Amino acid sequence: QQLAQLQKEKSEILKNLALYYFTFVDVMEFKDHVCELLNTIDVCQVFFDITVNFDLTKNYLDLIITYTTLMILLSRIEERKAIIGLYNYAHEMTHGASDREYPRLGQMIVDYENPLKKMMEEFVPHSKSLSDALISLQMVYPRRNLSADQWRNAQLLSLISAPSTMLNPAQSDTMPCEYLSLDAMEKWIIFGFILCHGILNSDTTALNLWKLALQSSSCLALFRDEVFHIHKAAEDLFVNIRGYNKRINDIRECKEAAVSHAGSMHRERRKFLRSALKELATVLSDQPGLLGPKALFVFMALSFARDEIIWLLRHADNMPKKSADDFIDKHIAELIFYMEELRAHVRKYGPVMQRYYVQYLSGFDAVVLNELVQNLSVCPEDESIIMSSFVNTMTSLSVKQVEDGEVFDFRGMRLDWFRLQAYTSVSKASLGLADHRELGKMMNTIIFHTKMVDSLVEMLVETSDLSIFCFYSRAFEKMFQQCLELPSQSRYSIAFPLLCTHFMSCTHELCPEERHHIGDRSLSLCNMFLDEMAKQARNLITDICTEQCTLSDQLLPKHCAKTISQAVNKKSKKQTGKKGEPEREKPGVESMRKNRLVVTNLDKLHTALSELCFSINYVPNMVVWEHTFTPREYLTSHLEIRFTKSIVGMTMYNQATQEIAKPSELLTSVRAYMTVLQSIENYVQIDITRVFNNVLLQQTQHLDSHGEPTITSLYTNWYLETLLRQVSNGHIAYFPAMKAFVNLPTENELTFNAEEYSDISEMRALSELLGPYGMKFLSESLMWHISSQVAELK
């Protein structure tokens, strides 16, 4: 009876749940293939060493982590049993039989209820291969996981610490390991040693690696913003194993260390990297030729900085609040900015790097590899053919190919080296890579050099992709707000819109439906950031304009009356009281500086504005998901809107009391405003004249482009409704000698003095403000009013 409802809905159920069901089937098939491959690797007794057969070891460890992550994520889907049960029931109703994958799929879901526990049993036969691969990290991981002081003492990433070696190529025996993600290594070590935990009891190297990783982080990223809390999970797994009390104590000690010290250690690292990347970016912008020999430094710097930023993002979101200070970094924008600067150098000077490495490959690498191959005691035919093709490929390269703009593609060569690693790493290989480590290290270096020629963009994505921010949008927006609020950081605020250009690199061709969602998010965030930056700049400019208008207001003729009266009083010695009136400060006093340390409000505003404008002016435009953004245009449009509002606001028209600013005073304020706006061109490359033309021309019309009243309509209304009406009422008359209208003595005093609004200087100011179109509108309205009054008289 209860299932009768499902009978009606069965086709809908099949349609809606098919995608989810078959995704689970895909996971099961992937699991089958992984298990088969891992068994094959065990049978072949493959040799793994990250410093020798880098690609083989890295991909092996990545595969295990992908598999582990996938099974953990699967166990986190709460409705998994309901989905496959419902789908299968609907399938039975429709086709009369269960889906053929259902029994195995159901079994997998049940088995992997606690995925890591199940996998620990599953990995017992694989533990030899996995532990060998992990222990090969013993030189690489501790060297990467150093404190900021150790980096500082080693003068890491510095090009100028040893000027004599500045032109020497940055070399290492383990080139690809130098920029390998620390994040990835920690995942390998923590998940890897959970799966082959037996080695922790017998090998101190393994135990040291495991403890070092446990002390560095509290959580790991499974996928995007899905995290895994390491210490609790590891403790829960080991608690049920006999004789593991020592390991559990290790985990607890490491957890304490991670909570108390990891935050400050990473904070110091970020502080060091800010200055190191700044130095690197500055030197390279001055001498881009150094990108050739020092390319490794650039990718190391990007990778180190990226790891620290991702660590902060992940932990700030998942840490106990009591230790929050170490997880708020108000200077993060600066670090991201220098990363963007290095990325821009690599993109801009790509051909410089290509020229360098094409010569390196053909003139040095080919020769050394050829010698190595000649000196091999044994070299089977297949391996010999591949090696010879490497040497031939490199020898045939020339600088002319770079100059002619030829597109290089070494993917085939890299794939051949991957194959060769597989051939030479199995136990029965006649040429064993384990016995010829020099060959492995040389080839790893060559592969890095080929990437410098044909894969610079891919290398940038590999070492500095921060698309993870797409999934931490709250934290991303908060960091941006902090950056704008801190005057010293606002010059780096352009880093946030530039980060939106990374977002599309987290999409995958196997999931095309996600592209629109992520693309839209990148566009909306970029638009919001640029808009906020322009608003902030506009507000600063408005504040400066207000200050300048106040200063220019002090110079108006009406303010000199007091000064004149004081002078007259002094002459006639009519000193009131003992001390007389206090001396008034004369305009211009604010410019006389007695002490350079005293900072005025105007100084602060100008400093803040110049910092922010640096950011707005940093790039002419940026492309986000095939849309082009121009930061300066945001500022221009905000200035236009604000200038329009300010002009109308400065007329101070009050309909109730019929008060309005004198045209000459408004003109002074508008000129002061325009002078400030004109000075913006010193900070940002925008055309302020265009802003003036757009705004001031609209003010000569009856309504502006938004349908709002303009100064033309306000002044026309005032002169007709207030001044002209009083003339008709006989309270105001024209005085030819003064060429102005004057008030006549009446019982009710008028609220304004007519000659102050109608003498020649005021009329000149008015005509300058309204322009020919505005004056035409005023005179036509005036003539219409007068003619209607004449008609009444008749």
C-alpha cells in the first residue's frame, strides 16, 4: 500500500535518479580499475622514488589519494542508500528485474560505511609499494616544511643575496619536487600512512614524516571546500587496534602542537613570502632576462605562496574561534598581488624564457643525456630508441623557431619519459632506473626545461591556481573588505578581481554543466569588487572636493567684510573692551606647515586616494570568462553620477523657503570641484574632460539623462517663481544706473536681496553655468511669462 504511490511515479523516479545512480556505478567501476592496477603494481614489484621516477611516483600517490577521497566523499552522501534503493525499485517495477549493477553497488555502499577502516584492510597487500613511495619523501617534505626563520637564514628565493651567481641557472637534482605542492604532500603522507599504518611501528623515518605532517595542519581539503579533520579521524581508527597506544599518544601530541603552533608558523611564513615575492617581482620587472636562469625560483615562489594562502583559507573556516588571531591575515592581498605580478611577468616575457631554454636543451641537455646514454652498461632496444629520440628532439631545436613564433609541443616526449619510467621501474627490467639514478635526475631536469618552452600557462595553473576562492566566497569577500578598510593595503585590492580570472581553471571537461555556474560567480564577484573599489575612490574624491569647496568658499568677497571692519576699527581706535575682537584666521593658513609630522585630514585623503588609484590603474582591462572588464570605466561612471548630484546639491535650492545659492557662489564651488576632478588624471589614466562634457552639457537641459531636475530647471523656476513674481507684485524694481533689480521698501521684508541675484556679475556667472542652451531655455520661459502677464494687462 505504501509503495503504491511509487508505482505511479516510477518513470519520474527513473528519470530523476538515473544521473545519481549511474554516478555511483561510475565510482564502483573506478574502484574496480584502481584495485586491479594496484594489484598489477604489486605483482611487478615497481620501484618508487619521487626523486628519481618523479612522474610515476607522483601519479601513483595521486591515484591512491583520489581513490581515498572519493570513498570518503561517497560515505558523506546521506541519501546514498535511499537513492539506489528507490532507483532499483522503480527499475524492477518498470522492467520486471533489478538493475544488473544493483547487488554489487549495494554491497559497496554497505562495505564502505566507514571508508578508511575498510581501506586499511584492503591496503595490507599494497603496503610495501605505498610505504616505499612515501618514504622517498624523506628528503623532499622536511625540506619544504621549514620555518620562516630557516627560509630567511637560507635567503630563500633571493636573487640579489649572491650577486656573483645571479646569472647562473637555478639548479637542483630534484627539479619537479622543488615546486611540488606542500598540500599534496601532506595528503599523501597522512592518508598514505593511515592506509599502511604498520610501517609506523617499524620505521622511524616513516614515523617522523607522519608526525611532521600531523603537526602542520588540523584539516586537509578532500575536494574544494570539503575538509577532513585529521587528528580525530586518525585517533578513531587507531583506537581499536591493539598495541597502538603509543601511536594514539603521538596523534594527541601532534594535535596539541598543531593547535598551538601551526597558526603562528604559517603566519610567519606568509610574512616572509610577502617580502621575498616583492623583491623577486621588483628585480624581474627591472631585469626580465633573469626569468631564463631563475625560472625555477619563480615557480617555487608561486607554489609556496599558493600553499600558504590555501592553508589559511581552509583553516580560517574550520578552526576553533579561541585562536582566531593567527587565522586573520589583513595583509593577504599583498601576497596575492605579488603572485599576480609574477604571473604577469611569466606571461609577458614567455618568449624570453623560450629562447633561453631552447638553447639550454639543444646546447647542454642533449649533450649530457647523450653521454649518459652512451655510458649505460646495458640498454635494451626499446629503451635505446626512446632515449635516442629524446636526444634528436632536443638537438633539432633552434632560437629561430622562437623568433618565427613556432608553436612547440613536447607532450609526446614527456609521455615517452613516463613510459620509460614504467619500463625501467619494474623488478625484472634489464635497465633498472633504481641503479641509474643519475639518468632519472637528469631526465627530470630536462622535462622541467621542456615545460619552460611549451607549457608556461599550464605551469602557472599548476603552481599558482587560486580558483579555490570560488568556493569560499564569504571569506573571499571578507578579505576584500578588510583590504579596502586598511589604507596601506588598498593599493593591492586589484588582486581580488584578478583572482576571478582563475575560477574557470577549476572546471573540468567531464562536468560541462558546472561552467555556467562558476562563470557567473566569477563575473558577479569581479563586478562587485571593481564597483566597490570605484565607490571607495569616489567617496574619497567627494571628501576632498568638500574640503576644497570649503577652502574656496573662504575666498568669497562676502567674507572680507569682517576683515575690512576690523581694519577700520583699528584706525579709529574704537577698541571694544580691553582685548578687542580675536584675530580671524586668513584663508591660506592651512598651507603653512610648521611641522611635517602633523598630518591633516586632506593629507590622509590624498594618500588613501593615491593608493587606491594605483590599484584601479594597475591593469587597463582583464578578461574573466570571455568578458572584458575595464576598472577605470567603473571609476568614470561613478564620478559622472556623483558630479551630477553634487552640482545640483550645491545649488542648495529649498522649495519651502524659496532659497537658492547665488550663481557666482555656485560657480566658485563648481570650479573648485572641477579642479579636484582634474587632478585625478595624475593618479589614473581616465579622460576627465569627457566626464565634464557629459555632466555639464546635461545640466544645460531642462532634465538630465535620468529625468532628474538640473541647475537650469532650478534656476529658471527660481527666477520666474520668486524674483519675477515679486517684480509683478511691485516689491522689486529695475534700477538702470546699477543695471540690476533692487528691493523696494515695503512692510514685509523680502527674504532675499534682489541685486545680489541680478547684477551683472551674477548674470555672467549664471550664463557660464547654464551655457547657451540653458540661457535659451531661461529666456524662452521668461518671455512666455512676461507675454502672458502683458496679455492680462490688455
